[in-house]
Amino acid sequence: MSNILPLEEQVIAALRRITRAIDLHSRVLLQKNGLTIPQLAALQAIRRLQPVAVGALARDIHLGAATVTGILGRLEKRGLVSRERGDADRRSVVVQLTDEGA
């Protein structure tokens, strides 16, 4: 009897290994820096794009705007980012790194 798994099962097993590795890395990152992977992704994108609108940031890191808003709230509370309403359109929110966040 052969031990070779069908391609679908190989893909599922590989995805499980990837998910587990991401979870372990995320825990180490959280313990070491107090940041989650999405928070770190947001900080890196803000550094690259700043000043950046929340919607553009969400698209860049492939998360929903509501999720990014929550992440930004936690980062702002820690003093890593600042958010300001746009002058022309008060619905627009622009994000930048603070000195601490940089």
C-alpha cells in the first residue's frame, strides 16, 4: 500500500503547517515586541506609504477597513501612530508614524 497522499490532502497538510508556523511566530513576536503580525504589517506599510489614508492602508495589507481601524486604535493608544481627519473631507482619516513608532 502506498503512503502517497492525494494532492488535495498534501495541500491541506501544507496549509496546516503554514498556519501553525505563523501562529508560533506570531506568539514569539507578541512576547518579544508586544506587537501582533497585523500590527507589525500596518506599521511597516505606514512607514512606506505615510501619510496614508486608512482605506489605502487596509488595501495594502489586505485587511478590512474596520479591522485596520481597530489595529490603529491599539497602535495609537501605545503612541506608535497618529490619526488626523482630512481637511477637505472630514470623513477621510490619514495615518502617520509617531517618533516612537518609527
